[in-house]
Amino acid sequence: MALIELQRYAEVLARRNDPAAVELAALIWRLYCSLKQLEQAPTADNPADGAPATIL
């Protein structure tokens, strides 16, 4: 649910005429993209495509 909120904030801020708001929207969008990648990343318990889990 938090990712949806970040996406909404980024979209709302990006539409403003204030350069600071647009810059904040870009920062929020990068955060959203990073968190989305982490959400989709394989875990040791559930490796993607049968790849072996590595223990660090």
C-alpha cells in the first residue's frame, strides 16, 4: 500500500508549477522505483527461476 501512496504523491507533485515540487516528485519517483525493485527481488527462501540461493 505504501508504494501506491508514493506513486500518487509523485504524480501529484509532478503536475505542479513549482520547480521544488517537481524536484521532490522526481526524488519520490526514484524512491518508488527502488522500493518496487526490492519488493520484486528474489529472496533466499524463494529464489527466482530456480537459481540457487547464495548465503553471504
